[in-house]
Amino acid sequence: MKAIIQPSPLCGEVNAPASKSVAHRALICAALSDKPTEVICSTTSADIDATAECLRRLSAKIERTATGFFVEPIADSTENAELNCGESGSTLRFMLPVAASLGKAVLLYGSGRLPERPIGELCNALCSHGCRTSGDNIPLTVSGRLEAGDYIIDGSVSSQFISGLLLALPQTHAESTVTVIGEIQSKPYIDMTLSVLSDFGIKTEFVGNKIKIFQNNGFISPEKYTVEGDWSNGAFFICADAIDGNNVKCLNLTDKSIQGDKAVAEIAQKYGSDTRIDVGNIPDLVPVLAVTACFFKATTVFYNAARLKIKESDRLLSTKEMINNLGGRAETTDDTLTVYGTGELNGGTVESFNDHRIVMAAAIAASRCKSETAINGCEAVNKSYPTFFEEFQALGGKVNLV
């Protein structure tokens, strides 16, 4: 599918969708709890649905309701279940250790770039504590049962490895530790996992580079759990507001959130002078922050960005190509993306690379380009924000989906 967008400033109010990251964690904790949980989740997406379906395959009963999901816990997981993780890195990296904690043989697979995304570090951690995997990339099977103990894992590849272990280890009911070596990437996502675990009765402690999971009696349902708004997807409209001069308001977001991507609110106010931005904790913001930088006459360097290469696309490459194809100027190294802002973009044709964040960033840019923009593969937004173009149009965006 192609989105044809004509220049038109955005104006008005929009509600941010429910946080995809929180929803993954809440659904898993609810499925492992002692009794049913009503998960209030205002929106869903392909990634959230992938996690819900994997949990169903493990025998949880999950119903979509008018307000979110009603989750009845896993009673006795299915032997030889097959878990389709779709294109969701979170689903794969969380469900792999969670499945291992249930002690059943499970096949995990996926699509898109997911088979290429690294999980070897996580597989090694599982295999050193009672499990067996058939390889270190999907499709693979995991069997055995996850054991409590002291885990050591490299934090420089993905915080999702750590979060996956943290979601699974309470199933052992014994004390465990996870020691993170190397530079921790996206630490706010680990903090988010610990926060959701606490809401489901699991006590943890994070000091220095070591996380302790205390001995426990399992997950305790809060009976009702509300998923907060998503700063990651709200960021597209927050950046539109920065470009359009304070005409777009993104609601359903809280300043008290521990989501790392709430940093967008502060960063969006800094444009206009040469700037260096550390994106180690906020890799998902880079595409939209980069196109926003184009509309200011300054040079912006995004650094600590190597992990962008292993997202849904190689986002260093795809973001650079998006900007250059729209008439801007961007350059990359192995670890940086530099945008030379001129205050404008011309328009042109953008390839999505099957990456939802590239599509949405390009759409925000297209609203203020000088001429028409075409975005190929725009259906990629379904991964995280299926109603994005509806919201875009409601704000005055001129888009034709063909």
C-alpha cells in the first residue's frame, strides 16, 4: 500500500495510543498470575496482538473487550505449542524465557526481519540454567525448565533480553540475580519491567548493574490494570507540534511515566542550534527526531546509535535514505546519524523498509514538505499504531492511501 501525502500543516488534539511496551508486560504478568485480570488498554496493534496470541497458545484465555483485554491465567501450558511472534522483537524476547519457565517444549517463529534479529545472548543464558534451544535464531524450539540462579548477560545488545528473564524468573519462586555486563542499552525499559512486576506482586531490587528477584509465591493479580499512554508513538505528534509551531496537542500522556521516550518532550524544544543527542536509551525516537531536525537551520548529531541497525529495519540506513529522498541531507557512521537542517524538505518518494516508525516519521515530514510525498509500504504502521493515518487526517493531514 502507498500513502500519497500533500503538504498541509497539522493542527488540533490527538490521544496517544496505549503503550505497546507496557501492554506486552502487563499481558504476560496477567497470564502468569493467580487469578484473572482486566487489562485496560485503549488500543491494540499487531505487536500487542502477537503477544496475546502466544499466551493463548500456552493456554491462557484472553478475550478482547470494549476497554482492553480480559485475561484468565495459564493453568497448565500446552505441550509442543507453536508461538508465532509475528514481527515483534518484544514478543520473541519475552516469550522465549517465559515459555522456558513453563517447562514445556515450545516452537517459536516469526516473520519480517525477526529471524535476523539477535537472540543468541538470551539463548545462552537459558541453556546455562536448565533449558535447551535448537539454535540461536528463529525458528527454534526451547525445552527443559528455567532454573533459579545467578545470570550474567550482556546489556549492550538489547534490554529486552534482561526484561524477558525478569518476566520469567518469578516462575521459579526462588531468589535469582541478573548481573548486566557491558553498557546497559535502553535502561528505562528495564525500569518499566520492574515497575509492572511490582504491580503484580513481585519484589525486585536494582542496584548498580545487578537485579535481584526475591523469593516469591508467584504473580498476584491486581484484578484491574491500566496501560498508560505511549510516549513512543505520541512522539510523532509531539514532533509535529515542534515543526508546526505549537498547534498540535498530544493527550493521554503522563509526565510521571517512566517510559524513556518521554524525553521527546524536552528534546523537541532544543532544536534551532547545533545539538548532539545521545539516543542509547531512546532508539525508537530517532526517525521522527531526525526528520524534525530537518526543519531547523542547525546540525544535529544523534550518537550512541549502533543498535538502530538491528531494529525492524537498519534504521541508520533507512532514516538517512528517508531524509535524503525528501531533499534533505543526512549522513551516517557505524554509531551516528548526522542531520544537516536547512529549514525545509522538498518531498519525494520514501521506502518504508517495512518499518512502522519510518512510515510515521515520513508522514510527519510530508505534512510540511514543499511538494507531494509518496510512502511505499505504509501498511507497516499496523505493527504499532493501526489508526495513525486516521489521526493524521483528523489533524488536517491530506493523505490518500492507494
